[in-house]
Amino acid sequence: MISAVDYKALKRLMVQGRATWAELAADMGLSAPAAAERVRKLEQQMVIKGYAALVDPASVGYPLTAFITITLDRPKHRAGFLEAIHGMDEIVECFHIAGDGDYLLKVRCRSTADLDRLLTSGIKGTKGIAQTRTTVVLSTFKETVATPVVIEP
């Protein structure tokens, strides 16, 4: 069970992963060592899975974002598909979905030519792909890695 105090740490760390123990302690109403211990427990419980720098994709040469819906020919192709896409760095997220298609991929590419290469040589070259549908993102208004957390009383 996650306490209200732990939720305060999570909220801060999701928007400021490099917060100091003193800043976390102030949010949590604890001493810095007590805050550090609470966060270590959240890490051990895998509530906090890790920390990362949030990099602007366009700044590092990947300005194009697209979503690709994948429909597999048969369920037996699932393992091979998942193994194949794991090695494709342009695929930054993969979701198993209900509705139209089986998987939804979020990809970052350098250009439309790069997206074309990923689709034709990478994804469509994978055994068991029955259909793909690609949607290119024109602009992004909201994108976050933060999970909504409500502090319970």
C-alpha cells in the first residue's frame, strides 16, 4: 500500500527527478534521511522503476513522430514480432491494444524517408504482419511521462 506521504514523493519525482532529499523531505513532512529511506523502499518495490533524462527528440535529430497500428496475421507470430521490434531503436513505445489492430507503436524518426525505411525494411519485413496503418503527428500539445497520482487522505 502506498501512503499519502509516498504519493507526495512520487508527484515531485515525476516532474523533478533530480529533486534533493531536502526538497523531497519538505514536501513529505519528513527529515531528509527518512525521505531517502521512503524513496529507496519505493524503488525496491518497483513502484519507481528508474530515472531518466527527458530529451527533446527534435534536438537530437528525430523530429518526426508517428503512430503505427499493427495487425498480426496469427497469434503465433506474437513472440517473433515482439522480438523483432525490440531491436528497432526508432520504436519508443509498444502497446498491446483492443479494438482495431493488435499493437500500437509510437515511433521517432529523422524524416519521412526514415519512416518509410522503418516500415518497409523493418516492420513489414517481420514475419506475420498482416496490416499496418500509420498516422504521422503534425504537432504535439501535451506529452508527459508522469502518471496521474491522487493523494489519498
